[in-house]
Amino acid sequence: MPSLQVITLGCSKNTVDTEHLLFQVQDAYELVPEKETRARVDVLLINTCGFIGDAKEQSIQVILEAAARKKTGEVGKLLVFGCLSQRYATELPVLIPEVDGWFGARDLAPLVQALGCEYRPSLEHRRVLTAPHRPYAFFKISEGCNRRCSYCAIPFIRGAHKSVPMEVLVSEAEQLAAQGIRELVIIAQDTTYYGLDLYGKRCLAELLQRLSAVEGIEWLRIHYSYPAEFPEDVLDQMATNPKVCRYMDIPLQHVSDRVLDKMHRHVDGAWTRELIRRMREKVPGVVLRTTLIVGHPGEREADFQELVEFVRESRFQRMGAFTYSEEEGTFGALHFKDSISAATKQRRLDALMEVQRGISLAYNQSRIGTEVRVLVDDFTDGTLVCRSEFESPEVDGEILVKYTAAAFDGVEPDSLVGKFLQVRITGADEYDLMAEVI
């Protein structure tokens, strides 16, 4: 069999795309894990990101490194797909002619055929897990986006919103559960938009209910929720369904009315504050993660200070932020001047994250002495790496439990991966928690 290795860059949605692709071609290739180093691979496939400047630069660098390996014979055929090649379909083949084939983010069928296999639509939502040892999987419920945020290139890269039918998603969840997956991290460009195109209404709450009936799936975690027209029946599921984690990832981006208007977010600061209040009222103890942008064109110092105060008052348990990146083709690039200096953007980012560091530390310290159910993700260096319903994989901190044979009655630590434990929090830093098994 020829060997095939895939390098996946960018977000978790790309990981899902890679796993769907691998299922289609697995019978024709020896699949080489991404981190494995070999003297030669017959086919190297790079799944790229084209969202913001840093991600584009990383994708280009990885492609150039692969092209150099091809010249030395370490790589046979080199193929590239994903968001970057979707966005720059005409420019890239001219700039990097060493690549044997370019495919967009929506070109699964042509890519499968280029790999010498027959594309089978009935298997479109079957997956080869690229990290089969971990007990969670990212679970993409729709593709594309109908939003037109002024800074975002995703709609013209990924196309219009397209929901995956519920019965297909339930079947995929059943297959993942059979492979040992215990947690589904629900993702899309906008998860709360789910169902509008297929069913004429927002159906995320109904989908949660149906997925929670899948035997073996214990946790459902929601990411990438858009604040405008938020479907509050999702909060009802979170409050009453024990399988729906009391955790919400909701990228708010800003709170200043002026900046939100320029961003085309279709909400204002008052709506944003009221939504957070309702979330915490309806779901006591809910952990909120958000993402914010600093340095958007037109952001005055007063707008930024309003954002800082908003973070202080809202006390998000989890928060990420990044500086505005002008993306060609977006409304912002066409109509706004990116006049805020890089130094000012970085200063604002550093100041905002410094506020958040104190909030995160205080929240973690407040949990010392509490008992919580955790899922064991890994065992490394004598430590069980765990998470509770309040930590999302790969973006949040972890709960670390030292393993001793006595504490676990001699049970081998590797056999605990994928299991749930009851632990007591004993220590905390800014990101991680320490705990002991009860």
C-alpha cells in the first residue's frame, strides 16, 4: 500500500474534515499519523487555514517546507486543500508550482478522486479518528455561515450555512460512541443557527436532546454560539439535561455599540449584557468562554476602556482575545481604514489579557475544596490529565491528578483514560487545577 500522511492546520473544523476524508480513502492507503517522522511518504496532504494573517503565514510555511521535502525525495506527491487553497485558488498554483494538486475546503469529492479512490456520499460522515486515544471528538453540525461580520472571510471561503440532517448526526454520534468517544464538542461556524435551512427553525436544542440519547455519549459541549437571536431553549437543555455541559462558548467580539455596529454583529452592548445575565440566571453555575477583538478600525480608547470594564464586570471564567487583522475581500477591508497601529493593538491586547488573568486565577482558586466529576483524557509523566464539564479540550486548562497505585487500588493508569472519576480540587494556578481522587 502507498503511504498517506495528512498535516492538519487551523481550527477543529479542519480536524473533522481530515477525519471524514481519511475514512473515504483508508482502504487504499497506509495512513501515517501526523506526528510520525518517516524517511519518505508517498502522498503528503496538507489541510490549510486561511482565516487570518498568522494562520495564512503558517500554512504557506508548511507548504513550502513540504515542497522542499518533495525535491529531496522525502515526499512523493504533494496535495493541498482547505481554506487557504479555497481562498487563493488562482494565485497559489502560480506561486508554488511544486504542489501536484490544489483543492478547496468544499472539494472533498474531487480530492478523494485525485487520491485514486471512489467518492462515496453515503460515507461522508464516517470518520477515522486522528487521535483515537482521546475520549472526546469535535462534532461539526453544519458548514458555512450566513453572517456577514465585517472582519470575517469565512462566508466566502466556506459558503452559505448548510446544516447536516439530524439523523445523519445521530448516526455519526453512534459510530463515535462505538469507538470509545464519551464527549462531543459541538462545533460549526455558528452552532445556534443550526436547522434554519433544513427545518425552518433553530433546532440546536432538539439536536442536543437527540444526541443525549446516544448510548455511550456522556457529555455534549457547545462551542461557537452567536449572540444575536440566541435560542434560549438551548439554555433549558443545559439546565435540565445532565449530558449537556454547563459550559457555553459564545464569541462576543466587543461590547461598545460603535464597534459592534462596525463589526456588523447585529447586537448592542445592552443586549450582550442582558444575554449574559439570562444565561447565568437560567443555568446556575454555567461557565462562559468568550473571544474578543481589540484594535478594530474605529475603536477609540474610550471603546477599549468600555471593553475592559465589561470584562471586569462579566468575569468570564474563560476568555481569549486577538488583535484585528485586515482580511482582503471582507467588508472591513473594503470600507474601513486599518488605522490603529500594531503597537496600540498589542498594548490593548496585553492590558485586556492581564485583567483576565486575575479573573481566571480567582475563579480557579474559588474551586479549591470542591468535588467534581472529571473525564480522564490522558496519562503522562505519572499524572492523569483530566477535565470537568467546565473545561473544554485544547483551549482551557486541565485538572491534574497524581497517579499512585494505592489511590487507584492498583488499576493501571492507561486503563483509566476515557473513564470518569470523582475528584476533590486541592490546588489552582492561573490555568490548571490540581486534584486528588475521592
